[in-house]
Amino acid sequence: MPEPIQLYYWPTPNGWKVSIALHEMGLPHETTLINIGKGDQFAPDFLTISPNNRMPAIVDPEGPDGAPVSLFESGAILQYLARKTGRFYGETERARLRTDQWLMWQMGGVGPMAGQCHHFLKYAPDPLPYAQTRYRDEVARLYGVLDRQLDGNEFVTGPEYTIADMAIWPWASLWEGQQQTLDDKPNLARWLRTVWDRPATRAGRALHADLRGDRSDTWVQADLFGSTA
């Protein structure tokens, strides 16, 4: 029995990426909560694992060559877990390149832009219409790119489910809170439901879901909790 991977986690989109991946890959893991609202991410012990004071992070006791390894940055963690298990990355170098480019698209585009969109729409102390419009429109543009990519593709890179899907879904599933619409994005709407119907997505998304205060993703919340409250 392999030693469990230590997951440092809080129920956010970036946290869900890794919790979903661990469930998909069937990797034993133990969770340490990093309460970002209370500043746990600044604790000295955590900073030795994640010097950028961000979660998620992992420690794998059985890393390369059997030696322990710690990793921060969700995209790097997904790549590592996919290589470790030989799953959800692609069978050929061309397939892996397709996965990498859409993973980087999420990390450089959807994640930062949707994060800023959430901030200025929900959390900024003073309304800033310019910032709200800028980030809301950029998220809409990115989801348009994704909808076109999914036209004729079951998953983001083609017929196979990959870590690119695991990276993008947690952010895209929050489209309501980002003040987006799926009315003109039928491929994105179909893909969101297809990924949500995977048992590992539901398990990873449900990890400590009760600790998440913002429940703007009403269609997911209804399945998890039986209501949209």
C-alpha cells in the first residue's frame, strides 16, 4: 500500500483541481486544511512547502526515485501526478503537447481573469465599474474560446479526459458568480455537465465543501446539498 500523499487544501477552484485529480487517479491522500481566511498560508511550516504562500500544495512521501518531494502551484502538481500515474496526460507526445497548452491556457488566462472577476464583482470594498467590465468581458471571451474548442470535442483536448479538463472545470463551473451566460455556449454547457457527472469530480468538489462560504454555483450546490441556499 503506497504512503498517502499529503494535500494542503482549502475548498477553492485551485484546491479542487488537485482534489479531483487525486480521486481520478486513485491516489491515497490525507488532507491538511489551510484556512486562507485565517492566514494559515503564512505559517512558517507551510511556507517551507509553498514559499509563495498559496495552496494547494502536496508532499508525496514516494516521489521520484522513492524520495519525498513537495510541490506547490496547481498546474505543476497536476503534471507531476499525471506523470507519476501515467494517466490523464496523453499517450503520445503530440497529445501531451495539446494537454500542456490548454493547461497553460487555464493557468495564464481563465484562472487569473476569473479570479479578478470574482474579486471586483464580489469582494472589492468599492465598486469599480471599469474593472468589473474589463474582467467580466475577458472571462466571456475566454469562455467563447473554450466553447469553440469543445465544438466536436468531447473534452478540451479531444476525445480523452485529461488534467487540462481537471484544471479548467473548477473555474468554469463558477460561471454564474462571474456573471456569465451559457445561453450562447452550448458546447461549454454540455462539457460542464459531462465533467460534473464523473464520480471523481463530485468527490473532489465535495471535499470540505461545507467550509466554502460562497455558493454561487447553484447547479453544483443543488446536487451537493439538495438546495441552492
